[in-house]
Amino acid sequence: MSAFIIRRLCLTVVLLFIISIISFFIVTLTPGSPYPWGELNPKISAEVKANFRKKFHLDRPLPEQYAFIMRDLFHGDLRSVKDDRPVLSRIIERLPATLALNFTAMLISLSFGTLLGVYAARHAGHWQDILGSFVAFLFIALPGFWISYLIVIGLVKAFGVPILGTQSYGIDFPNALAAGLDRIWHLLIPAIVLSIGGIASQSRYLRASMIETLREDYIRTARSKGLSEEVTLYKHALRNSIRPLITGIGMLLPGLLSGSVIIENIFAYPGLGRLGYEAVLERDYPTLVALNFVVAALVLLGNLLSDLLYAIVDKRVRLE
Amino acid sequence: MLSIRDLKIGFSSGDSVTPALRGVSLELGRGETLAIVGESGSGKSVTALAITRLLPSPPAVYEEGSIYFEGNDLLKASDAELRRVRGGKIAYIFQEPSTSLNPVYTIRSQIAEMIQLHRPDVGKDRKSIDAEVIHWLDAVGIHEAARRLHDYPHQLSGGMQQRVMIAMALSARPDLLIADEPTTALDVTIQAQILDKLRELQRELGMAVLLITHNFAIIRGLARNVAVMYRGEVVEQGETEQVLREPRHPYTKALIACIPRLGDKRRRPPTIGNLEAL
Amino acid sequence: MTALSITPTAADTTLHETPGGRIWRRFLANPIACVSLVIIVCFAVIAIGTALLGAGGWHWPYDPNLTNLEQKLLPPSPLHWLGTDNLGRDVFSRMLNGASISLFVGLIAVAVSLGIGVVVGAIAGYFGGLTDTILMRSVDALICFPTFFLILTAVAILGPSLLNIVVIIGLVSWTGTARLVRGEFLTIRETEYVKGARVLGQKDWKIIFRHILPNASAPIFVTAVLGIPDAILTEAGLSFLGFGVQPPQATWGNIIADSKTYLLEAWWLILFPGMAIFIASLAFYLAGDALREAAQSRE
């Protein structure tokens, strides 16, 4: 097991390094002005530009720029163009909200995706399966911002139910439990909308995997033991089918974080997606570089965790 | 105890239905052993799996006939009734032990599942169940059973896996054990050991055994009666000794002639010729 | 034995079928696929038709950019089938134009992503070894980036224009294709006919283009079809945030974006463009999935 962990960790470190390089290059190599105010703006003097170039090390060769930016980022010296606060602290501020939102969305995606997938696989080839597939594609095709807006209009404006932000303002909660529930309520709707696409994709993976598994001999053995169909499916078949679900997380996590940009925007949820949106408006390149790096790193870590968890579930993986 | 009458089963693909069993009738009494012998495609496995409706139902089509077990027609039984019979009264062991055991659960948990489902006389606590599991692992001849409890199937050899399957099947104390080619996938040396063990256990437990095989050679001493199947029908039935001595059907004769014998002077192995005429 | 017959039977026709023909036949046998195809064709006709007419200066039913503040925010009526927006522009006309943009985005973005993905995947899958490892690890790293953040960053630097957006979307979506193509190449590379070609001394490029690529074309085509709605949805999302195609040019996303402040009074400004995006995407997804089934099923 430890050999497996070490191997996975090494891979993660290598990928993290590549990610940092890519993050750096996105901004540096993209043609266009590095100045947030535009190249030809006459109001900005040459001196200001020179200072800017010095501050962001734009005169040095590329590898040095990379090294500087990385160092600055982690030392909190990489500062936002907007308010000159360290970029990292701006990111860390918003991190818990994003983690809560995306983690919840992932749980919803995985659980409901599994249920839908098992349902489809169980009735493979029959109308229930076709219905399941259709519903899955319905979910994938649904534009997140559309459904979010309809919900916001419906609940907030038409019925006056507060769902924007992380908590209801202007209401005094009698105790911590009520306040906590309020926060969960504000988290839930955006998380559900965010998870819709994930439910669909995970259900497809699971359905395919489950159909394969159900052909195996040990499923026949389980039935011959007199086990009910439910036990056969959920105990014997499911545990052998979740591998694609785990690899699916690799595509799910970046998808969720991507989707959260729009969802956080609509629901006024103060997470990293919202930060990205604001950074684009302000042309805050340092923030953008750091943000890309951080979200990619989050995805990487998420994959690492899910692989490790899976290795606990299925011992054979450790021998690979 | 078990009475199969005129069973007709087909397999559908697209629009057509290919017949697999063309009217099979067999009888098996309590504690008896019946061997079903035939080549691949003769329908012997289909017969075995059909008994508790283990054939996946598309594509299998149960066209006609009945399967009476202890007075009930299993073909007409409800799902709940069927589940009571499976495992508890009729248990199976299959040809490929390596794929017939669930790879992600320990052998203990898979045997325990059987015990918990069908043996209300065994205590629900961990100790009692472990003891029962160990008892059966011992009974099938697995050494140091206590240490192997938490092994996974892939950690065992083929012979051991099959022993585990037998232990699992027997732990429910079934009235009938259906063994579908239990030794075909195993080494010849292991085959003999497994078969001996089966014989021993059958005598001890007094259960009935339905043995499916293509190998005439192994049924001697194990099965009192034999039914020879060819192309979905039973072509000859009777006491094993009798059939071996005086086979009446040409197919049976050919099958017996195929059994390799020490001192056999024939240079070319006999073949079972085209028996379309039957 | 049946007597010899000169009238063609069903068996005869299938014998002469090309692989493409067989896939097409199975596709058409699926009712959902047929409906989706009809929708896609309508969408394409509308998009191309509107673009062509617009280029020639004809607008139907109204000029999508014609503002008329006295007619602003009108609900759907016989005069304005889908109502008017906050500047009095006819929503229906704007949506017809939006269709052209969406189709353009879908096709070009997919073309870009396919171009890059196929090349990277082919090189990795064909040459294997160190090349494969380096390329695939880079792809693994790239996949970790949530595409929207990348797109936003690029748009921040390059500015939002239709061409920029299309290319950017293509640039961030090629990784899936690359992995798929690599997988196909790894398998097909081991087939007898490819081995034979190599033994005969054929040049690598020839082998890739003449032997391997045509055999991988079905899954690649399916990926392309499935990539179109992804691109359309991404563009819609970008436009919604205000970073997509800028007004006055109309896309389905920015019709909704333009009217954010009026959405409570003007429900038609969000319902119809949203429905259009939804239905177009759904049609492509269902068609793509049916195509994949048709290409994969064994008969």
C-alpha cells in the first residue's frame, strides 16, 4: 500500500509542477498587453509602465519570471492589481466557500448519479434504461445559468425566499443551529444546480460499468445463494463497478469548478468562481495566474484523494 | 425430491428462438447422486441452471415443462419462493471458481453471507459465524482455515477457490448440491482430490448431488445413476455401472469409447461421428 | 436450401453495405436519433439561411439591430412573436441571428479542438514510449484546469471577439479528443495490417493517414458531434457573463445577459433564448449518442 501511495504522490508532484508552468505560461505567452490599463493608454506615463514592469519582473528572461512569480505567490508577495493585497490571501479567503459548494455538489452528483446509473443498468435495454439515458442527456444539455436564473427569479423575486449569498441577511437567528441550517440552505440550491451535469455524466459511467459487471460469474453465484436482487446489485455488483466513477471524478471536478464560475455569479456566492469573474473585469492578471494554478491544484488533490480512497475499497488496485 | 418433466427451453436472438432443451425429463431422489454427461452444447449446463431459473431470461425462454422440487413447480414459483429455495435447499458450485467468487470480498464474508441467510441455528455474533465458517473450510480440506479467513479469492489457488465454493455452498446445508463441471477448470491432480472430497461430504451430509460433466471417467464411484445428454435431449439413462457395461445408445457407446485407458492399443483416438441421423 | 433468386433480398443488401452505410442505417432506426437529426437540420438551415440573407442585407422578420425605444419590453404578440428587448429590438429576429453565431461557434471551435487533439493523440499513440509519456502527462495536467477559468483568463488578455472566443474554446477543449485518439492509435497500431505496412517499409505519415486514421474516424466523428453542444453551451455561458460576443451582435447568451435587470418584468427574454440553447444542445447530444451506439453495436 505504501508503495502505491508513494507512487501516486510522486505523480501528483510532477503534475503540480507542470500545472504551475502552464498557469504561468497562460498569461505570459498570450499575446496582448500585460498592462491592465491597455498598452496605448496615453494617460499612463512611461515611468509608471517601467515600474510596473519592474514590479512584475517583466524584463527578466522567462524561466526567471516563472521562478519569481512562484516565489512571490507563496510568500504572499504576489499582489493583486486591484487592491494590492496579496493574491494568495484573497484566494484563501474564498476557498472555504468554494470547497463547501463543490464538495457538496460532488456528493450529490456521485450519489444521485449512482442511483440513476444502477436503475438504468438494472433494466438495461428496457424502457427504464432509455428513459434514464434521456434524462441524463436532458441534464447535460440544460444550461446552468438558465435554470439558475429561473430559480432565482422564481424563488427570490416571486416568492421572496432568500437564497443568494451564503446566509440570509437582516434576520436574527435564535441560535447557532438555526444559523447553521440557514447557511446549509443557501449552499444547497447552488450545489444542486451545479451537480446536475455531474449526475448525468456519473450515471452514464456507472451504467456502463454496471452492465459489464452484471455479466460476471460471481453475480450468478450471488443469485444462486438466494440473495435478493437489491442485495445482488448494491452489495455485489456495485462495489465492483465504481472504478469508472472514480476516474470520472477526474473529469467531474474541473467541470464543477468551471460551472461554479457562473453559478456563484448568479447566486452571489463568494467563492473562487466569483473571484475569477471579478479578476477578469479588473484585468487583474496576478490574481488570474494564481487562481488558475490554485483551482488546477485543487483538482489534482481531489483526484489524489479519490484514488487513495478507492485503493482502500478495492485492494487489487494496490498491486498494480 | 427433484423431478424435471419434459423441459423445453430455447434461446432467443433477434426474431428466432434456438432450441436448447427439447424435452428433458429426469428424476432425483433424496440423497441420491445423478450425473449428467454430455459434450459441450448438449444442454447439460442449461438443465442445471434452469432448475432454479438462473438462466438470464432474455435470452432464455422457458417454453414448456415443469420442474418439481419437493412438490412445488419451480417454474411457476414466485420470486420470494425461489429465493428461499436458492442456497438454502439447492446450492450450486460452478465451473470457474476464479470468476465465481466476488473479488472484492473476503472468503469469510462470502461464506458468512450464506450462513446468515440460511442458517438461523447459527448465532448472529461474530464468533459463532467465524466458527461455522472455519468448520466448513476445514471440512473441504483447507488447512489452517482460521488464518485464511480474511483472504481474498485472488490470493488462493484454483483448487482452493473451488474448495471455498464448495464450503460456501454446503454451509447452508442444502438438500441438493448442483455441481456444474466442478473440476473441468482444474489441474488433473487437483481434480481427483476435489472429487474425493465431494464424495466424502456427500456421504456425511446425506445430500443429493447433481453432477454435470463431459467426462465419463470421473463419475464412477460418485454417481449411482447417469443420464447421457445429446443435443438437448436425454438419450440414455440408468445406473452408472449398467450403462458403462452395456451402453445401448450409439452416442453413449462413442462417449465411453473416448475414455482413455492404460494399455489401450488403438493408435488413433476414437471420435464421435456425425450423429445427424439420431 | 432456398432456390437461387435474382430478386435482391435483405441479406443481399447488407452484404454490399459500406461501414458508413451500416452505421447510418442503424442510426436511422432509432426514433430519438431521427427527431434529433431533424432538429439539427432545421437549426443549420435557419443559421445558414439567416447568415446568408443578413449578408445580403435582407432581414426577416425584422432587422435584429433596429432599436425602437417606444417598442421596448413588449411581451410576445402577433407583431413580435417573441417580444422585444430593452432597446425595442425584436427578440425573434435576434434569436435567428443567434442561431448563426451558435452554429459558427460550434463548428469552428470543434474544428480547432479536433485539429489539435487528433495531432497530439496520433503522435502520442503512434510513437509511444517517451513521446507518449511526456505528451500524456502534459494532457493529464491540462485536464486539471477547469476550462472556464482558462477561457476567462484568455478573454481577459485577448479581449472578447467572436474569433477569439471560438479559437479559445477550441484551445481548451482538445484534451478529451487527444486521449481518445491516442487510445485508438494504440490499439490499431497493433493490428496485422498496420504491422504489415510497417514491415513493407511504409513511411510513418502514410501509415497514420492511410491506415490508422480512417479506422479511427468513427469515434473521432462522434466526439466532434458531441463537442458541438459543449462549445455552444460554453459560448452561451461566456456571453451570459458578458465576456462572450459583444452586443449589438446577438447571441442566445447575450440576449439573456443584456436584459439581466429587466428579467423580472420580461420573462420572455430569458425563456426563449434559454430554450433555444437547451433544445439545440439536447438534439446534438442525443444525435451524437445515437451515432456512438450505431457505430459500436455488434450485429
